[in-house]
Amino acid sequence: MNAKWFKGVDPKNKDKRTAEVLNYRNAFDALRELLENDYEETTPDYKNPSWSHEQADTNGANRKLKQIIALINIKE
């Protein structure tokens, strides 16, 4: 489980937080499937003068999706 789930949590409440997160595992799995379908694939259109900006936007969106998916990928 990603350590970010425990940021700011009192160490004596770690077991409680673990149980809370594990209770949402099925919802997180469903959300992960939905998010994986949102990845964007683009082919640079070099004729478009803004192609690099569009590519950067796509790369940033995909990077954030990967971070969220990693966070909700719960393994005991």
C-alpha cells in the first residue's frame, strides 16, 4: 500500500487507516479500470504549430493518471 495513505496519520491509527483503505479496494479497482481507459494517445501533427503544446498537455494528463492509478492500486 502506498505510504501516502498514511501521511499525517498518527502511528497508533495506522491499522485503522489500513482497514479503511482496504474496505474501498473494490471501488478502487473499478475506478482504476475507468481511469486506464482515459489514457490519451496522440500522434504529433507537425503541420500544426501548436503540436508541441498539445503533446505536452497529453503527457501531463497521462502522467497524472499514472500517479492516481498507482495510488489506488491497493496491495496488502
